[in-house]
Amino acid sequence: QVQLVESGGGLVQAGGSLRLSCAASGRTFSSYAMGWFRQAPGKEREFVAAISWGGGTLRYVDSVKGRFTISRDNAKNTVYLQMNSLKPEDTAVYYCAARQGIPATRLVDYDSWGQGTQVTVSS
């Protein structure tokens, strides 16, 4: 397993942008697929985006396609989520997660999780 720490959350107006970062510990970060999930108040945690170990495979939930971009820098042990054109419905706690293997969309497929970072989008 790897240890994950998210940062970059905050309060932003609708239409604005934020970039989340997830720093990972461990020398094998480059062998992990990484994912971003989010959980809004009163709702279940849901998949947002995922990226393969080499960055060649990307997956997104339909609601963020064209607005969010996931990327990674294996030299820095960091994965990013660039969020543009934010909407109030994007308000949630955002979590990064890691797994060995291909990028996945189910929570149960990931075995390492960060503590989350709050994103609030005002209307």
C-alpha cells in the first residue's frame, strides 16, 4: 500500500477552477493506477476519474468529461485533478485512491485512500 495526502481544495465560485493534488509515499508509486472519487453530503462516494500507471489510459465519469483532467507526475509521486468550469453540484469531499492494476471505477477495487479534501462551489 501507499500513503496518500490530498491538497488543493477550497471555496470557489461557479465557473471557476481548482487543481487538486495527491502526494503519495513509497517508491513504487509509478506501478499504481490512481483514481479520484468524491462524496457529497448525504450521498455515496462516487467515481470521478482514474489514470493508469503510465498515464496512457484515462477514465472519467460522464458528468465531468470536458471539464476535469486527471494527470500524474511519477517523478514527483503526485497525481492531479484539474477542475474547470466548476458547478455547485461538484461540491464534495474529494479523495484520491491507489490500486495495482488497470484503472478502475469501483471503490472496492482500490486499497489505499487519502483523507480527502473539501471542494465547495458557490452559485
